[in-house]
Amino acid sequence: MILVPSDQPPAFGTPDMRAQFGLDPTMLALNGGGWGSTPLAVTNARAAILARIEACPDKFYKITCHGELDAALEPIARLLGLDGIDNLVFTANTTTAVNSVLRSLKIYLRTIGVSPDERCKILYFSTGFVPVINAIKHTAKHDGFGTVVVDCDYPISEADLLQKTDDILSSNHAAGNRVVLAIYDGITSMPGVITPYKLLTRLFQRHGVITCVDGAHMVGQVHVSLSEPEFQPDFFVTLLHKWLHVPRGCAVFFVHQRFQATIGHPVVADVRPGDWRHGFHGAGTTDMSRYLSVPSALAFRAWIGGEAAIMAYNHELAVKGGRVVAKILESRVMQGPGTLEEETHGDALYGAMVNVEVPMGAKAVVEASEGADAFLAGLGNVLLEKCNAACNVFKHGETWWIRLCAREYLNEQDFRRMGELLYDALNKGIWNDKRYLKVSVEPQIDPLTLGRGRARVASGNANFSASSDASISRLSNPFSSAEAAVPRRIRSAKQCRKIGSGLLIPRRTIKNQDLSTKFSDTHFAALQTIFNLAILQSNNRVSCHEWSLTALDQIIPGNRTISGGNYGLEIETYFVPTKT
């Protein structure tokens, strides 16, 4: 069942596009390549599939399941440039697919007369996904293989990477070793860069090496065709939930025909000789609705513009957004250093994931009591916990980088806001400052009607929450002796100042050194409401002319206790919406 909206699609990077997804409206979501995001239309389609399965699970699992999975694979096969689905199966993730390759390697080698020993090497790159590298090391230890690593420090030119890889293959051959399998990324995770995967595939095949491409980040971010003569890997796996809007976890796994007699799912369950695909789709009872949601995800992508338009927008946004953040941080974007003839030259090194270098001379980095590495290693989680802002901060080689993901629902302003948060984190050390407040709100809150909602405000270790069902027009103002009627209307867009999502950035400051101060229920509700509206305003839910100015001048003690110790409290002057 395919469900997509029936009206005209929203433009990329607009609030209407963001509203198509189930994301927290307060979240600054620049790690969209981490776990992906599912459109509400696809979530609804999946719910319909689940309801149908629940209506008669016996019929689904005994009779219709495998046929429906095959039907769901057909549009993915076409997307990958394949004529049919004979070489494709669904699986949960990349790690499962790679483990199946590793588990079957010893069996396959014996069928071609090779007795595996430590001179048989499995090659991988230092930039590989850590769980995949762990699986390689485990297989080498227990099945008696050797390993060889290609150390890769980006940015590196295609020519240098290919030469380094070729030298390692040649030196191993000269030493009497045989590289039997190479596992390598089409797009690496951290840093998020496109590798010369087509050239690497041909290089390995010239050396007689079995090729397994970890394409977790590829489909939905770059065009992939497994029918191209230049790209004919033995194994290829790509995640559909990262960039293709399919519910997680969902991957599609390509296996060349010559390996299908020996390949098998790592979990041995329903094995049928001669039917390798059944071994994957029948590997125990699992939730098939994510796989069956693929047609709906592809239909959604077609509705909003199609694959080419989506990938072009995301890449252009990554280029522009990366430069915006780099300028704010006084830093640089990672670019391909090769010649113009190389496919990954300059900004073509990345698709929708841009990498910005961390300025190590920033004040908070230099002065971090725990050391620069420890400070930066925890920065991503701090941003997520304190500011509801997601990105990846990682060390590659000797350099720290920030990976930022461009998505259809983001725009250049989102990158600017992230750049400003990062600048404050790296230069002002605000994340250890207990005066800063983080606010999260439930998305059901209506910014115009000020209806019932909940909010949580945190300052250091102090937390409080409560419900509000009052209209601000009939609340006494906790910040002045006057009523909370709107003081004045906003006359121009220039008066509307954006605030960071989830972070209350101070303009006018008051300090109350003891947050054990008591507040009345009425004051408490008004405080919540203003916080809610400020956060929602930062997501452009209402146009500028619909906002009015409310000044938060002072807190009047009442009878509600806010516990948490002696912290300062900083409050912003916000724009608050009213009905017109």
C-alpha cells in the first residue's frame, strides 16, 4: 500500500517540507545521514502494512510474505540499474551483509581449490566502519586469515590512494601472500567522503581479489548503477534508511551469481538448498513492514522532486552550508586535493555530508581542563543534550572535524545556526555554564492558539516541568507588574531575531542566584508558554508579521519551587506570536 500526499509538494528547505517528517520541531538535525528520517507519509503506509499483517499473521508469514518482499525489491532493483531481483535480498543493515560475506569466505575458497591460511589476506581501509572492521578481525582470528590495512588520511587524491592500494597488493603478492577479499566503502562515514570506488573495484579485480563494497551511505546520496561495466562488484550492500527515507533498519544486499551457492545469512534458520534468497528473508520471525515500505518511500521521493533533484539540492546545500560554518569558525572545508580530471576533485569529494575542520586554537579547546581531545570527543553529545542539535565531531588522523549532513528539509539558515552554536561551544565554553537554559517542547503545541502543551526547562542539574492550558492574554505577567498584553507589534522583518533551536541565547540578562526561588502556578504557566513560543518561532512556524514583542524583565517570586541549587538564570527577549 503506497500512501503519499495528494497536493503539490513543498519546496526543499522550507517549513512545509520539514513538516513532512516526524522530527522534533525544536531539533537542529544536521546528522540526517546517521540514522535517516522517515516521512510521515511513509510512516502511515507502514502502519497500514502492520495493520494488515496483524489482521492475519498466519496468512502473511505462511503464504504472502516472500512474494510481497520480492515485489518490494523490484523498484530498488530498477534504481540500482538491475533487470531483476535474482541477485538481491533485503537485510537489516550493512553489518549483517558483510558478516555473511565473511562467514562464507572460507567455504567459497575451498570450492575453488584454495586452502585458507594466514597467507590469505582480507584487505580493508582504516576509514572503514568500525563494526565492519571488528567483524573482519573476528573472522581472521577464528578462520585463520591474515589482514592487511590501507591507512587512509583524508584529504587524499584518487591517484595517491590508488597507488598506495596497488603497492600493498603488489608487495603482498611478492611476499607470497594472497589478498583474497577487499572490503571498502563507496562513501566513508567519518569523514563523509566519496571514494574512487569504481577505480578501486577495477584495481582489485585486476589482482584477482573478491570485492565487497560497503555502500551504506551511497543510495540516495549518489547515483549507483550495478549494470555499469565500470562498476561490477561481487558484493554490494547499501542502507535504505539513511538517505532513501525507508524506516530503519533496512538494507538491500547484492550478491553476484557465482557466490550464491555458498553465501548464507549469519543467522542460520530456514535454509533451502538452491534458494539463497529464502535464507535471508526467512532468517527467523522479524518485522517485515520496514522492507515492504520501500515502494512508499520511493513514491514519496518521486513526489517531492525525484532522485536527481533531491541529490542535487542536498549536495548544493552541503557545499554552501559547509562554507557558511567554516567562515563562522574561521576554518576550512575538507576538499578533494586531486587534479581537475579526478571525479572527487574539490567539492566533488563529498555528496550530502560536508566535513569542516575544528579550529584547534579556539579558546574553549585550548583551555579545556580535560584536554582538547576529551573535550572534542564529548562535544557532539553535549550539543545534543543541551541544545537539541545533532552533528558528528570526530578525529581523523591528527585532525578533528565536524560532519554536517544536508537534507531536503534543511536550508542554509540551519547550517548558520549550527555554526553559531559550534562557535560558542568552541570559543566561549558555554556548555559548562550553568546559566544557560535548554528547552524542549512537545510538537503538539500550537504556536497560534497557545493550547495545552508541556515543556521542560533545564539549567545545569535543575529540571522542572508542568502543563499549561492558559492563554497568555489572560495571565498576569510574571516579568512586570502590568498585564501580559502585547506591548507592540513587530513592524519589520528586521526586528525578528532568530534564536538557536533548543538554546535560549541571552540578549537581556537577569540573574537570580538561587533557583530554589518559588513561582506561582500562573507565573510558571506564563514562563512555559513564552519559552514554548520562542522555540517554535525559531523553526519559522509563523511568518514575521504575526509576531509581537514580549520583554522578560524580572521574575516575581510566587509559591512554586524550582529546585536545583545556586545557578544564574539568563533570559532572552523574544518575539511571541499573537492572533491578528
